[in-house]
Amino acid sequence: MRVKRSVNALKKRRKVMKAAKGYRGSRSTLYRVAKQSVMKARAHAYIGRRLKKRDMRSLWIARINAACRQNDISYSKFMHGLKVANVELNRKVLSNLAIEDPAAFSKLVETAKKAK
């Protein structure tokens, strides 16, 4: 007995067409074009999720660097000083401190300067 795939094929097409909703022109109406567009969009989304992590890290570094410059120390010397002083705070936390609590950040800078 042969296998008829009509229900499964329809479900598969419906899933793709739903994902392509909001695309312009034939990308949202024709299955073959929609399938390609959805595949490409998902590939870009995957890449974008990785790029977002890089972008956030560079933003944190820029914020920390700006706060360090206000306290008369370079970013690299500050990070080295923290490492020597065994202060294990990641860049996300440091950048948050630099923005929300400059006094605490200044104390960290002093710790880093002494540890050198």
C-alpha cells in the first residue's frame, strides 16, 4: 500500500506560509519563494543572535573605557589591575557599575591601581 502525504505536506506548507506572513510580494504568497525566504531569514537570525553577543561585549568595553578615562586610567591597565587583584567581575557588571554607581566604580579603579 502506498503512503499518501497530503495532510503532512499541507501542514508543512502551512507552517512555512505562516512564517512568511508579512513578507512583501510573492515571498508571502507563493510557497517556493516563501520557503527560500524563510530559510534565508532563519539563517540570518541565527547569525544575528551570535553577532548580538559580540556587539554587547564591545558596548560594555566602550562604557568601561569611558568610565576609566574619567578616573585617569586606561581600560587595559584597569582590567589588568583587576585581574592581579583577583576581582572577578565580568564586563557586563563593570559597565553597569560604571553607569549606575560611579563611586563604587572609582573604588574599583583605586583597587586596580594599587594592584599594579
